[in-house]
Amino acid sequence: MSLTDAEVRERVAGIDSLLERVEAIAEPSAHTAALETVQALLDLYGEGLARMVGHVAAECRGATQQDIADAFAGDELVSHLLLLHGLHPAGHLSVTQPEQPPALVPLRRARRADASPGVVSAGGVG
């Protein structure tokens, strides 16, 4: 499946809406379980992305690691995934980066509090 950038933005908005619904769950244990499930998935996929970035950086011939980081950052979907998992080369949001869904902010804050798998940079994943 290959999504257009517009479809990626639409899906990100849909996920944001779903997370807002989860955050609105009044029953504390259900609310906590749902957010912990989402966080566990983010952690697992984040680790997978970090490993993929490391493999690409180690194996890619003819391109600098900065070229690879720039290509990842320039792709709408990959950029969102890297931001979500704390791996984006910019390390933060800026006017040139896609906006992070507001509902993910608490998850991202919790993610930063833990050890993250690294950040894509000109020096690779670090």
C-alpha cells in the first residue's frame, strides 16, 4: 500500500481523533490500559524504526548519512513516524516539519522521559 501525503495527513488526523476519544474515557483503568497499549506499540515500532535507520545508514552506498536523514525527514509519512518515536533528525517540531497531533503530546512527553532508541542524524542513529 502506498499512501499519498494527503492520505498520510488524513490518517494522522484520524489517529489524533481516536486518541482524543481514548483520553476522554472516564473509567481510569480503561483509560490507563488503552494509553499503555498505545505506548507499548509506539515503543516497539520505534525500536524497529531505529534499527531500520541504523541498517540503512550502515549499508547505503553512495549517499552520506545526512542525505539519508534528509530523505527520511522529507517524506511525509516517514517524517511523522520519526517524530512520533523521537527519531526525527530535527529533534523537535519547527515550521518546516509536520505538526504533531496534540493527543500524542502526553505520550511523547512520557517517551522523552524514558531512554529513547536514538535520533536519526548525520552521524547515524545515536
